[in-house]
Amino acid sequence: MKFLELADLDAINNALSFDADDCRIHGKCEIYTTKSTGSDKKLYKAIESRCQEDMLAFSSSKSPELAFSWTQQSPFGPLDQSSSRRTFMYIVATLNASHPDHDFSTLQPTDFYKEPSLSRVLDSVNATINGMGRGRISVNQLWETVDRHINLSECNIYSYTPDSDSDPYGDEALIWSMSYFFFNKNMKRMLYFSLHGLGKEGTYQSHYVNEDESVLTPVPEDGEPSDFEDDWVANMDE
Amino acid sequence: MADQLKSLPRTARQLYEFSSTKIPNALTQQELLDGVGGSVSVNNLSSALNLLLSKRLLEALQQGNTLVYRAVPLEEAKTVSTMEGDEQIVYDFIKNAGNEGIWTKTLTLRTNLHVHVVNRCLKALESKNLVKPIKSVKNPTRKIYMLYDLVPSSELTGGPWFTDQELDVEFIENLKKVVYRFIHAKSFPPKKNATGPDMIWSPEYNGFPTALQIHTWLRNTNITEVELSLGNVISLVDVLIYDGKVEKRSDGVSYCSVRPSPDATNAFTEVPCGTCPVADICAVGSRVSPITCEYLDKWLN
């Protein structure tokens, strides 16, 4: 998936991360096109082969209801149709593109939920932003800008609520999160919108100070061995 | 391989030879000095150390607040010295993560390299078969890398209870059944149709199974080819305790299976009328009556 560089959306994206009263908000508002990169192609192959395996397993299993429910119950439509599988793959590729330190290829179609109405999603997002944002960000401006680049009314909307193990912010004092994918098939564009509420206490850096004597950590190359200067040692974790 | 050492000046060679006997331990500058006889000048020592570091025969590490050195096996030194600087840095961090592996986010943070540089190095190292990506059961979406030859720790794989990143419920249930039967068999006297005090062992009986006995027995039955440690067996028995099937005896080491208690139910407590929210207005002929009661219908069916 190719990330679209859009100046006005970028401004919105930056405005979505701020300190609220009782938590830090980290938001993302990113639009991608479905143009595939090299790693996307590998991802699609892997997911496609996994789906084929599952389909084979279900079709040869004794229970036709199970097979039927698996194909029908996916939020992306019947999984024996390649267009449904493709939508699912686009979403996984978007997650991978937005969170480069994670690999979401193990996700299942059932980890997502198809939102039935745009207005319900907008209401829920707006309530959260207005509740936390206090005038820091205008929801009207947000959706106006978004709509300019991806026609919201034409989109299928999917939501994702992982447990903290699979959440990309799971290591950062995560309190709540909401993630939506707006897929406009005609425009071949995907909007990834997410808001995460993170705890205020303790910064991310503090996890990585290593005072344990038994652990050996490498030293950067420009340290002279006979210079016992504490400065570059202390600055190592910055 | 020894030609790497042939070109070294004497002090450097001695330092290398001494420190390579101490692998995998690292040594302080003083320990190195003592190891080669202590008669080396500070200048000589530091230039020898620098030479070894540049040839990747020695690596500098931080142990708490002190700087220590560790020799690098010749094979490894050769591979690493052909890498470019950034790749070396990434490789070092991955190597030091051992069999726990290191997350790409941590890697980027600690190497201070740009995320694109880190990714490029990872790709290069992977193509040379020096590192491999692995998955953790605790954080299945994280991209974790470790050295190619290492086996992921049980923290990452979940140990014997996980197969392919998924909890192997069938395996656990089967093991639980088997272990429970073993404990149960040893918890009560074998006399069939025993009654009264013959149904249980006397208080002095000490033949109840301990975790160690269970472990040994389990191993001997060869029920599964998966290696189970004593800790694994204890966890399994703990699950049986939480299920209410087994209890730990007061001596702290042995287990005894729990006799299922006789049904403590009573018609008066079972009837739904006791918890009915509209019991007050219930009467024959009114809107709420026993004849039309849906709670009674449900209970009687």
C-alpha cells in the first residue's frame, strides 16, 4: 500500500496527537492507495495460500454448516470470493505499512467488524475527540479534509479492536483504542483512522535504561577503549 | 583461519589468545592486563585493544557501569568484518539479544540508526542467513529477529503448551486427564466397595504423589515425545488444583485428588420462586401465576 503525502491531511495527522487531561492521545489519519509494494505481494501470497488451505480444510470437513459459516460470516463478504479476500489483504497491508515494527499477517478476517453506518462511526469518533480535544481539533475540519481525498459516503468501513497483545501500542501504557478502515473501492484508496489513549505516567524511554550488571550491551564504535568518559556511556540511550 | 592472528603484533595476539579462553565471559581491562603478564605499557595495551576491536576479534561491551571486552571466535570475526559499519551494529545488538531475540522497534531505538537503515541492514543480514525473523506468543504482531542458528527461548514459543503460536488445548486436556488419573489412583486405598474409614488413607499415610514422582512417572510412560520439565508438570497440576480436581496437601509437596462433594441441592433452594423478581404479586388467577410462569416452565424442562 502506498502512503499518500497530502499536506492538509498531514496537518490533521499531527493535530491528532496531544496531551489530554488524564491521558495522552496518539491518533493517526492516513490515506493509502492500493498500489502494492514488493512486501505487499509477499503478504498477499501468504494470506491467499492460507485462505486456500482453510477452504480446502473446510470443504473436506464433515460439517457443511461450518464451511458455510466460515465463508459467509467474514465481515468482508464470502471468503471464497477473491474480492473479499482482497479487501482483507489491503487492510492487513495498511496496518503493516502504518506500523513498520509489526507484522499483522497472522490476523484473521474475523478480527474485524463491518460497521453498518458511517454516521455512527463519525458520531463515536467525534464524541471522543470533542471530549478529549477541547477545541484543539475541529471535527468538521477533520472530516471535510478527509472527504476531499476519499469520498466517505462511498466507503465500506471496518473496525479493529485488538487485545493489548496485538495492539501496536500495547507496550506503551495503553488505556483505550479505536481503529477504523474506510475503503473506497472505486478510488482504490484506504483511510486508516485510529485513536489511542495512552497513560501519562512514565515515558517510553525509561523502559530501556539498563542498570542490570549481569547484562552486557554493545558499545558504539567511536568509543576509545582507554577513555573512561561517562558522558558517552550515559548518552548511549538517548 | 589462523592467518588472522599471524598478522597481529605480539601483545595483540597474546591478548586475543588469553581472552578467547574465557569465552563467553568478558574481561575488564585490568583482567586482560593480568592475563598477559601485566608487563605491558598503557599505550601498548590501548593500541593493541584498538587493533583487535577494528579487526572484530574483540568486542567492547558495557557491564553495568564498566567497560569489558570479549573475544570473538575467528569464524564470526571473519563474517562480521566483511559487513559494513551499520550492519555490524545491527548484528551486534541482535547477537546480544541471544535467544530472546530483539524487536525492530527496540533495535532502532538503541542503535540510534534511521529506521530505513535498520531495515536495509536486516534485509542484508537475512539474505546472508545470519539472522532470522521469529514470532512471539506474547506479542504475535511484533517483528523480532535473532541469530540464525539460535533456538527461540520458551518465552517466545510458549514452551510445550503451544504449537505454531497457538495454545494446544487438546494436548493439555489429555495430559491433565492422565495426570489426574495417576494422582487419583494413589490418593485412595484400592479396596473396592470400601465403606467408612476404609475409603481413605489414615492421616499418617505418606504415599501421596509428589510433583517429582508425577514427573518421573509421566516421563516413563512416554505418553508424549514432548519434553516436559518439572516446572511444566507443576503448572499442569496447578491447573488441576484450580479446576477443583486436586489439592495440595499440607506437607507442601504432595497432591491428593478431591472427592466430588455429594449434591448439596435441596428442592427448596432449587425452585425458581426463591429468586423470582415478581414473587410478591404471584397468585393463581392474576397476571403473574404459577400456571403461566415462564421460569417454572424453563426449570421443569
